[in-house]
Amino acid sequence: MSLNFTDFDAITVRLANSEEEIELAQQLRFNVFYEEHTAKPSDEVQKLRRDFDEYDTHADHLVVVDHSGAEDRIVGTYRLLQRDGAEKAGQFYTAGEYTIDPLLKCGSTLLELGRSCVLPDYRSRPVMQLLWQGIADYVAENDIEIMFGCASFYNTDIEALAPSLSYLHHYHLAPEKFRVRAVDSRYIDMNIIPQSELNARRVFAELPPLIKGYLRLGGAIGEGAVIDEQFDTTDVCIIVQTHMVTDRYRKHYERKNQKAMPRAEEAESNNVHSIATGKSS
């Protein structure tokens, strides 16, 4: 399927407004995480062919909808989990990988971005800009001050990832006030290669596109990486203070949309995956 410019006029972003739409988003997640990539489904997930967990019930689900066909089609999704929803679920998803006490105690309103994915044919700048717009509108409406979540490398070979992990550790470690840390039982030291031995420009260029995008928005990285055996990924925790997004991109998007919106300029390749996720693709 090849999308042309006019096709994007028929694509919108909004919150899912029914259980049926949430299930369609979960089906999309299954297609990407388990079929396109190498996540390992539980028996129930495999039987239903939907990616779901206990957090879905307590979250909002952002969906990208293509209206160009005979029936509307959900082609992208994000799970948005606020603090009250996390309390109902027992914790934030990220807390399974990171000790997030610094965020819980910082006094800021929190939003965890997770379970993000877009169908391959829609991984383009206009669609990713729509997702950014939806997240930015949600952040503004709910007075969110910090966004966070786990961003994934689809590789569990730490030696191969050593330049990327070391670069993130040396150049983008979060301030201590916000510095979450991988839980001890899963902690992988990211300080592998000395800073003096890194070609920072080259390593940055090879990072996943949306990790680069978050870093350009002023995003920071928690201490330590985690291997997620179920999803076959190596995860880092990204923290973004939303005022940094607003300050940097307000003028650009006020000219175009009369509203503040972060720019998804890092969605330039067909390998676009997720922003910051509980599990992303």
C-alpha cells in the first residue's frame, strides 16, 4: 500500500471511545509486536490475537484512524496512563523495570506513554505528526508536566548495543531529581565504553529515530538498561519535561495550527517505531 499526500487528509487522531476500538488497537499491537517483531505471547494473547494486560483497563488509548476506505481503520495507537490509573492498576508499567520513586516524589503531574505502534505502511512524517499532536493536546488538557516510559532497542546483544547505551549514559543521563534506576535484579550497566572512545556524532545518528527525537526535545535517560525477555528488546527509560517541548516548538506550530505541538521531525525513515513506551514499535 502506497500512501499519497491526499490520503493523509482522511487520517485523524483521537481517543478510543469504545471497548471495540480498544480491542482493535490491541489487535494492531499484536500484529506489530508478535508478528512483525519477535515478542513471545502468552497462550491467551495468542488465542485472542490481541496484546493486552492489566494496565489497559485504566488507561486512555490514543488511536490514529484512516477514514479513506469503506470502513474506518485503526492504523496507529498509544497507551496513555496517568497517575490515578496507575494507582488503580497497582503501579505504572515502567515500575516493573525501573525504580521510579524520583518521579513519584517530584511533585509533577505524570503521564506514562506506552504500547505504541503504527502499521508499517503508515510510518511516515504526517502520521507521526498526528500522533505528536494527539499527545500534545492530551498533555495540555490534563496539565501533564512529565512524560516518561520505556523505549526499546530491538536487540538484546549488549555488546552490539554498547556504543548506543554508553552514549546515552555519558551524554543524556537524567538529572538526579528525576533519575530513575533499573531495578537491581534486571540492571544492566550502560557505562560500557569510556566517553573519550565514543564518536558521539556517529552513535547519535545510529540511534532509533524517535529516541533521537526525544533527545532533541531535551529528553533524558534513566540509569541502567533492562532486557525484556518477553518482547526481545533492550529498554531504556526516557523522561521528558513537557515545558521543554512546548518552549521549543510553540512558535513553529502556532504558525501552522494555532496551538502548541511537538514536532516529530525524527519520523523521517520508514523504520519509525515508537516514542517512549511501555513497549514500543
